[in-house]
Amino acid sequence: MTSKKTGYLLGAIAGAGVMAAAMAGAGLSQAHADQQPSLIRTSATPVFAPPPGSPMSFADIFEQVSPAVVSINVTTRVEASSLRRIPGFENFPFNVQPGQPGEDDEQQDDGAGPDNAPAPKTPPRGQPRGPTQQSAGSGFFISADGYIVTNNHVVENAETIKIVMKDERELDATVVGRDEGTDLAVLKVKGTGFPFVNFENSAKPRVGDWVITVGNPFGLGGTATAGIISAYGRDIGETFVDYIQIDAPINRGNSGGPTFDIYGRVIGVNTAIFSPSGGSVGIGFAVPADVADTITKQLMTGGKITRGYIGATIQNFTAEMAEAQGVPDQRGAIVNDTVDGGPSQRAGLLPGDIVTAVNGKSIKSSAELTREVAKASAGATLRLDLIRSGKRKSVDVRSGVRPSEKELAANALNPRNPGSEGGAAAAGAQRPAVIGLALAPLDAAARQRYGLAADVQGVVIEGVDQDSDAAQKGLRRGDVIVRAGDRDVTSAADLASVVDGAKKAGRQSVLVGVHRNGRTSFLPLKVAG
């Protein structure tokens, strides 16, 4: 009971101090409203009077909440080759061999990025252990008994973890649980009576409201920065989070640290920055408190984070796609393909279906569809509203359990039906041209030539006019057109018919499904010319 009150008071005291400062500033402004600018000239040093509503100082917040914020120092064992990566050339094969000069040198890394290379903690017998790498991040206590929140990428693959408190105490920490999907992790240190802060789930600050961050940028622990909330609902390519965008400077090493409102309550966990230079340019992203609170509570209780899964690959149904399909105002997610034997396939979901809502909630993007599906528990029924062949209908899908991110990545890297760009075109193949594409039947010779499985149906591209829209959008020889408009395609005549129909309807483009390397994607192709 006492510990909970302590956590509450951290926010209450901070809020009181800031509000008092704000009121003092407002009073000065009102007393001298006729003076521009707001510099009060006296016989002493000029005093700055901030506009009403803005704090005179963030010192009270920092003083009260900073004891709960920690620096996190991590040691990992990595592959030597990963330490020699050049930004932008991560996949270049350097072929570094164990035992080369300098390999045992300790490498420094600030740990802000999620791409620390994984490595086994114990190498196979007879092989030397890789070098160690030091990285650093931020975190904060959320309970008096030693639970700490940080980012997953800060502690992933860690061999040892030490946290450094504001009073310079160093404590060993262990990982309680990690969630790759939201990039959150919970650590635990031994002891009690630690200062802690609370997540704020209800009083949501507005865009433009003040925020303050505390963390460990570039190893400089106990650093405070301030700014405002720039936006909500930012999609930065991470599937399960609508990020908060802030302009309070956060840099490499701030990962896992808290963003506070002016009452000292945690409204987000700093996770990423947008930066061409590697340093802060005023665009940072934080996991919202409601998401972080839910995930960390599950991790603290030993719960495994599970998410719903329907077994379908999807992409955004864009404005250009909508125009091509004759539904210009519609947004949603289009189904590229379904997993064999998966929930979507069993429920009758088809490639080309445009999903517009889940359980009555409208969706506007593939990310929104994924998030809504992820909320479902295994076995739950998801009602998908969709458009198929121009008609609206609903399909009930029974949710499965989403595989781990590593399993999904492995499937993406190893498609069922790997393709090939090699091989010469079959002699005498029919190549009628449609919208800049030279097309041929998908016969046995073509399947062998391009490594296409027997279950792939469509018409194969044998050539692309380099002046065509298809070339501009990356279509190439060996790709298979499997669908166009609202119909499956098995011949060049099928595609030509859909293109003619689009022209007669006054549309500028036609939506086609393209199969490549075992996956299908949709894109609109212009029909003019």
C-alpha cells in the first residue's frame, strides 16, 4: 500500500510544482499584458514571463521522477562479422574469419537500434567465442520491488545486464520477459523500496501539450529534454503499435526511457527516432502508455504474449487501387494470398478480397487490419467485412495464434515456390502484348524455366516494355499475372479483356495481382497507351 502511494505522489508532487510555476508565469503575463515582448524591466535583471499555460521550468518534474529512471548497460556476444558492417551495406559478404587481428577488441555500441546481431551464447565445441559488445539504453522502475521497463532491442541477446541508478548504485538485472511485437521488455533487480513512476492510461495529453523525457543518450545518464506531442497514431512500419510522435530530443541510448506529461506520469516509452544523420532532428516515437501498461503487466506475471492470426498476406488498398476497381472512396486492406490450411483459407477468404472492417470496426490500412486481428484470442471468431468482385459480403474467420516474428520472417525468406530469373524464353512462345507486357501461357516449359510450382495459375511475363507503367513499377520477366480486376487470369486474352473493360468504364488503371518468389502482391497499372 505504501509503495503504491509513493508512486502516485511522484506524479502529484511534480504536477503541483509545475502548475505553481505555470500560474506564476501566467500571473506575470497578465500583470504586464500591455508590454511586448514579455520581458519585465526592473532595476534588477530582466525576468522572462512565459505565455499563460506554459511552465516556468521543468525542474520540479525532473527532481521528482528522475530517481526512477535508470541507465542500462548490456554485454552481448556477437559474431565478428557483424562488428564490421558498414551502414547501408549490411548484407555485404565481408567473410571475416575467427581469430583475425583485433577480433577480441571490445566494441562500443549505444544500443539504440534493434539490429544487434544475434549470436549463440555458447559456441559449438571447438569454435572460439565471438567478441563482446557493450551497448547502453534507458529504462524506468514501475514498482517498488524492482521491476523495470525498457525496449526489447536494448536487452535482446544480452549475456549480462547492469542498471545504474541516479545515485550511482549499480545492480545486476535479469530479463523477466520480452515482446518483439511491441519492442518492450521487463527486467528485475533484487531489493525493495525503489522509486517508481506510473503509466497514465486515461488523461491523454493533446497534440501540442508539453512532454519531458529522461534517459541515457550516448551514455550520458540522467539527461532531461523537453518538447511537445507532435502527433498520435504514427505508423512507422511496426505492426502492433500506433506510436506517439514527440519533438523532445531523444537520441541513441534513449531507447526504453520514459516520456512524461507535466504531472510526472508516463505517457510513453521512447523507442525510435527518424534521423538521416543518426542524431535527433526533432522526430521521435514512443509506445503509448496504454499499450506498454498492458504488455508489461502480462510479462510481469509470467504471461506469454499471444496474438490473433488469420494466415493471410495483405497490403494497403490505396487510392490508386480503389480508382482502378471503381470504388474511389474506399480504403482498407487487400488480400494477396492465404496460407495453405490456415484460418483464412478454411473460412473462404480469397486473394483480391478487400477487407474494410473487422467486427464492425472500419479499417483503412493493412496495419490496422493486423492490429485488430492481433487483439483476438485463439479460437475467437472475427467477422471480416469485405468487397469481392464488386459486391459487399462478410466472412467469419476463426482466429489462430500468430507465430513468432522470427518464424514469420523465416517463412518470408523461404517461400514455398521460389522463382528464377534465369533461362531463355521458350522458342515460339506466344507473346501478345498487353499494357506493355509480352505474355505467354504458363505451360510446363515456362514452369521449369522460371521454377514455378504446379499450383501457380496465370500468365507469365516474357518481356516488359521499358517505357510502360509496368516497367516503372518493377514488373519483370518471370513474374506471373494471376489476377486482374475482379477475375482470375489464365491467358493474355483474360488480361486484355479486363483492360478493355477498364477503358470503357473511364478508369485510368487496372488492378493486377503479380506472383513472384512464392508471394502475390497487387498493384495498379495504367491502361493508357
